[in-house]
Amino acid sequence: MATAGDPDIITDFIAPPNRTVDGNFFTNTGFRVIVGGGPPPTAFKVLKATLAEFPALNGQSVSYAVLQFPSGTTNPPHTHPRSAELLFLVDGTLEVGFVDTKNNLFTQTLQAGDLFVFPKGLAHFQFNADSQNPALAISAFGSANAGTVSIPSTLFTTGIDDHVLAISFKTDVATIQKLKAGLAAKP
């Protein structure tokens, strides 16, 4: 049997060696940029508070992300191998969906104030189809390091042989190379 998730800890928290632990250790200020004004992003943007950005989360089995969607942008299909994702839409509308292990697609159009859960490990996406207005969402995870596996990047930027991909997608190598070139050109 295999499991994926955060192990239980036997202390209140895990302090890094040789560091003074005070209130600062338990505080992350990385999200201040979204509440203090400033220009909105021009491309999809994620601000994270995971174990990497916020060491106090070590052993706490939680993390957070703020997702900013300008008009017409998407968070491409991806998975989180170590956690479910609970998305709360703060502003705007989003088209969301996931595919289960029986290849059933579950979609929904979310309005501000809605919650949507993406089950652990399943491929899912979010898309702001509104051509005029941005959307803002907050995602909570049941892991300090939920992990993200971007399906387009995993398939087309990691060096998987073009012939393997062409056969897998029932297409030709030229089409695979166009897809790879398109991903390489994106910021």
C-alpha cells in the first residue's frame, strides 16, 4: 500500500536548526502585494505559501495559494499529487473542471463566493472566460507541499521523445514539435 501526504509530527511545530523562533517565524508577508494595490498582472499568476516559501508550515499539513486570472487566462491542466485543492472564488467568474480516473469530466462555472474541490491527484484546470473582468481565487491544500505537475510542461518540455508523444497522441512528429515550440515561446 502506498500513501502520499504529510507525516504526523510529534511536536507542536518543527523549528529549523540554529534559528530563533518568535512570531516572525509563524508570519508570511508574501500576499501583501495583492491587497496593497499595484497593477494587476497581465498573465495568470500564482502566489504561494507552501513549505518552500513559508518554513513554519513544515509538519502542519496545510498550504495556500492565491490565483490571479486576467481576462481570458487559464491555469493549465495540472495535478497535485499530495493533496486535494479547495478553491474559493473571491472575485469574478471561473470555468473549472477535473477528470476522474474513469475519464469523466466534471465542470462548473463558479461565481464569487463559490467553493470547488479538486480531488487529490486528479487532473484539473481553471479558466477565466470573461473577456472584460479579472478573477481572483484562493486555494487551500491539505499538505505543506502539495506539489504541482503541469501536464503541458511535463509532456512537452521535459525531453520525452517526439516519436513517443506522436504515437501517444495519434499524430505526427511535426505537430508535436509545433506544440513544443509554442510552449517554449510562452513567458
